[in-house]
Amino acid sequence: MKATKQDIQNLYFMDSRHKLLDIAAFLDRLDRHNGEADFRHPAFMKALEAMQSPPKGITRTQAVHHSLSDHSDEPIEKATMQSAYGAVYES
Amino acid sequence: MKYIEPHGHMVSRTTDDYQKIAQAGCEILCEPAFWAGFDRTSPEGFYDYYCQLTEYEPKRAAKFGIQHYTWLCINPKEAEDAEFAREVMQIIPDFLDKPNVLGIGEIGLNKNTKNELAIFEEHVELAKKYDLPILIHTPHLEDKLKGTRLILDALKNAQVDPARVVIDHVEEHTIQSVLNAGFWAGMTLYPESKCSGARAIDMLEMYGMEQVWMNSACDWGISDPLAVIKCALEMKQRQYNAQMVEKVIYENPKDFLQQCPNFSI
């Protein structure tokens, strides 16, 4: 890796700042609107915490993935949908 | 700069896209059989699709100087009805001697069900029977970690040669287990789900540049047929030299694909 931390900041800081504000605005938007958020909201908040304090031995990105992943081991009996939510469904 | 697009669903793309990727340097494109955005209602629907992949699409690509190859299977999203999937699979051997067929793919899992897993294992046996390489789709989002583990276990049980299998759509939480088991890893560059160019380059930095490729998997959804070449430019911004870029976007896919009997440059 020839690029330095300074190079990486020069390349990605503005873009990451933009994305960070998008996340903050998304959470504000949820707060502002009517109704109840579903299971994805607590999953998202938990993933943010995982990013800030990743378990030892894994990166922030891996911690977010793990936080939003199904950790069961066995194949399920039957599919009830074809798509995915992005977070593990909890009714 | 020249590059190989190892995974693009061109049946869903316009001719303009062929023109754009050709202008960007794409010389070879590989198109795995996949879900068309809806469930097909008969094996005949798949027969027509396989004809499209092996006869029509190569001609469309050739108009822009692009060599077109394909992988055949019934994809995991339509494998939940196992009996239907088996009917479709009976058609596949009729197409395996077509000159642009690389192997069996993209097989894999979608929601990690018992039927999907059974059909996946039967596809692996089909590949073994015809001595063909395999391209594997790993599930999306929350299902990817579990699905990748199930796929790795099934491949271990099937005793396939991992050097002839590419496991696609890896992300930061799955790439290491794929590479450690000796398989090739495909990183899919998608605007929303899967992986960005920046993250793909991060993975190259963390896990090395061996047995990995990058693809756009451009299809009918939000996707970018120029994603590979855009990532190559991003690699240059991160001070990778031309030789390293060419290794990832051309030499690596070429090395894997040369294991396919029908592949030639």
C-alpha cells in the first residue's frame, strides 16, 4: 500500500462525511415521521454501536456485517420470501 | 485499459451498454444464468433462455468485439420448487457442448433452505460429472454469512477441487473463509447492496490479490456495467500501478477462466 493516511483522507473524507450526514438525516427522518419503526431500526442502531466498538479481532466493517447477519447454522425448512431485508427479521 | 467482465447479465442490458463497456476496454464478458426478476413457469422458458445465452447473446456481443461466454444452471431463487428445478436441470446437458459454455453457474443459495441446498448439491454433482468449473452465488445481505458457511460445507463434502470454483459476491465477513479454503473469490461492485469499489480495494489490501476478481454483475436491477473499470481507476487513485490493476481486472479472471475447456483468448 503506497497511499498514506493523508492520501486516503484526501480521497475519501468528503464522501464519507456526506454519507455520515445521510445516516444522521435518515435517523432524524425516522424520528420525525409518524408510526412505528420495525425491527430494522434497532438492528441499525446496534450495527452503529458495533461499528464504533468492534469486538476484538475483527474490523469495523466486519462488525457491522456480523451485527446484521443471521447466525443460525441449519438450513430453513422453506422460503417465505425471495428477497432479503438487510437485517434479521424479528417479529 | 483492457479488462474482463467475469459476471454480467447482458440479457437485461441495452445494446448501448455493450457499446460503453467495449469503449471502456472490455474484451471478454461472462454471463451466468440467473433469475430474470420473475419466476419462469415452465422448463421450456429455461430452454429459450439457454438458447439466448448460447446463441443470440454471443452474436450481440461480437458486434462490439467482445467475446461472450456463459454459465448454465437454474438459479437458487427458482430452486425452492425442487421438482421443477430438477426438470429444468435435465435440459442443461443438451447445452453443455455449446462453444461459449464455461461451466455450471451461478448456482448457490438464496434464503438458505433445504430445497435450495439439495439443488445446489445436485448442480455440483452435474459439474463433477462433466468435469466443469463452477460459479457460485452467495445469498444477499443478512443471509450471506450463513449461506456462505453452508456452501463451503457442501463443497467440502462434495470433494470438489477448490481451484476450479469461484464463490461470488464475497464481502468483508466472508472473503477470508472462501480464500482460506482454496476457492476463488468474486467481489461484486454494486451501487446499493454487495460491495463498493473502495471496499473491494480495501479487501485486496487486506487479503491479497491472488484468486480474486471483480465484477459488476450488472442486471435488471440498479447496477453499473462500468463498475469494474471505475474501480480500476479508483485503484490508480490509490496509487496501484498499471501492472497491479491489470492483474486484478484481466490476468486473474483469465487465469481462472482458462480452466474452462471452451475458454480461449
